[in-house]
Amino acid sequence: MTLMSVPVIDISPFRSGTPAQKAEVAAQVAQACTDIGFLVISGHGIADDLISRMYRATKSFFEGPLENKLAVARPEAGQIRGYSGVEQEGLGLLEDQPAPPDLKESYDIGPLDAPADDYHQAEAAGAHFAPNVWPTGVEDFEPAYRAYYQAMEGLTLEMLEIFASALDLPHDYFVDKVDKHISILRTNYYPPQLTEPKPNQIRGGAHSDYTAMTILWQEDVEGGGLQVENKAGEWVDVPVVPGTFVVNLGDSLERWTNDRWVSTMHRVVNPPHEIARTQSRISIPYFVQPNYDAVIECIPTCFDDENPAKYEPMRNGEYLYMKFTQQNTLAAAE
Ligand SMILES: O=C(O)CCC(=O)C(=O)O
Ligand SMILES: [Fe+2]
């Protein structure tokens, strides 16, 4: 039976359970990844206090003075760093035409303290190790973001170990593909809607992520949240369960698994009309991006004679720029 809604999976037995319990977690994850590309994880081990710090710093930044945000505006179109304002990015495409731009603001950081060696400064590294731009005047901002980024690095390794098990791969299969990763931590702020949105304009247009996976924290608000398209073509709400993260697969893992696992369309809808003028929403996606030179090529357990590899191997850095260009992400500072 195909899952039509997003399951909530306690991953803690994978860390501390018996071999049978670990296998059970991997089997549940495999089903979610195959059927809907989304799961909600509990038992992830990230402290509530760290999430609260992140939330407080993020809310103070976005609801604080505009000049503080503009002081850390995206430094260059090609660098996914710093602040982008409302209507600067349109994630969605509508019948292959860009949808109206998103009703959100966002702020991005990338890898912390990348060494200035040949690997990190190579031409192929592009802007993936561009310096972060930190706002001033917001209490605990940089320390909270740093600690959260590091916590996500740890959770990524744990999820990738579960994925390896779910794909019948050696447990460390993905480790050397992310040891110099170029993941991006983004915070999204969806402001109250004081004016009526344009036709088809929503908080976040329908898109799939061009990550390996995304680990997302979402604020618990009434309506105006995240939805995913299931295999029946219906938009279903992604459950908001306090203390959990949403994990969704991105396009590169879909390609890596020869389409066995799916990277699904999702969107963020507007709040109900009655509360649109007062409701804001914060979400915190961590976009897991393997090393720029990691080769995205069909995973050994995902092809055979009957089901040959469908895609050419491609380095992640090149793959990403192809996707960014398609999605207009890099134009956001222009
Ligand atoms: O705000 C959300 O819940 C989802 C945001 C999202 O899909 C994205 O930033 O890629
Ligand atoms: Fe997304």
C-alpha cells in the first residue's frame, strides 16, 4: 500500500535499539522515501533549547529594523548568503512559466570556517564556500546559528546512515561524499499579509528541492503551512508535531537512487484570510548538499539488467548550478 500522507517516524531506535529495531526504522524510512519523499522524525536528539535559541534570534532579526537586514543583503547574485526580501525569489513554476514571487523573506548561511586551501578555493568550488555575512545587533544570532548548523551536520550523518541501511548499502556509504559538504542553512520568514496576494501568489511556490535532502523545522501555526503533493496528485498538509523535524528528499538523491526514491513537489500556502493580517510563520530548512566534487551516479543497489541507470553521472557542484539557473535562485540579489 502506498503512503498518501507523511508518516511520523521515531528514529531513536536506530541509535540505541537492537538490530531488528534498527532494521524496522530503516524499513519505515525506505517506505516514506519511496512513496512520498517526506517524513517527520522524532527521537532525533537535537535539544529543544537550541531550537528555541534559533527561533528567538531569527524572529528578532526578521522583525527588527529593515536597515539591519539590508546591511547583510545577499552580497552577490551568485552567492547564497545573507538576506533576501519579500518577492525576491519565486520557487514555483506554473505551467513552465514562473509563478508570482514568494511572499517570504529569507536569510542564508553556508559552511562555517572553510579552510583557505586549494580544494576550497578551486574554480570548481565556485561560491559554495563564500564567507557568511552575520547581522549585528541581534542577541545570540551568530552563536545560535553556528551551533544549529553544527547540530544539523550531525543529524545529517545520522540520517545518511539510516538511508544507507534503507538502500542496503554499507553504513558509511555517504560519509566521504559529505565530508566537505556545501550545505546551506536558511531561515524563512513569511510575514503577515497586509495586502491581498496577487493571483496564484503564495508564501512559497510549488517546487522540489535540489538538495540530497532537506531537514526542516517548522513553526506550529494555524493554517498557512507546508503541503506536499502525494502520488494521487493531492496536496496534503505536512504534519506539524512539536519537537520534530521534517525530512524531505531532494532532486539529487532521486537521481542518485535512479528514481527509486522521490523528490516531491511541495509548497507553502497562505494563511486563512481571517488571520492573514496578523499571522507570521518561520521555517528553518537545512539544505543538505554533498561535496561539490561528489559524483551523483546511480547507487549500486538501485540498478540491474532490467532497470538500468537512467542518468549520466554528474558532479554535485555542476548539478547544483544547473538547478539554480533553472530556478532563478541566483538572480535573487539583482
Ligand atoms: O517553509 C516551509 O515549510 C518550506 C520551505 C521550503 O520548501 C524551502 O525553503 O525549500
Ligand atoms: Fe522546499
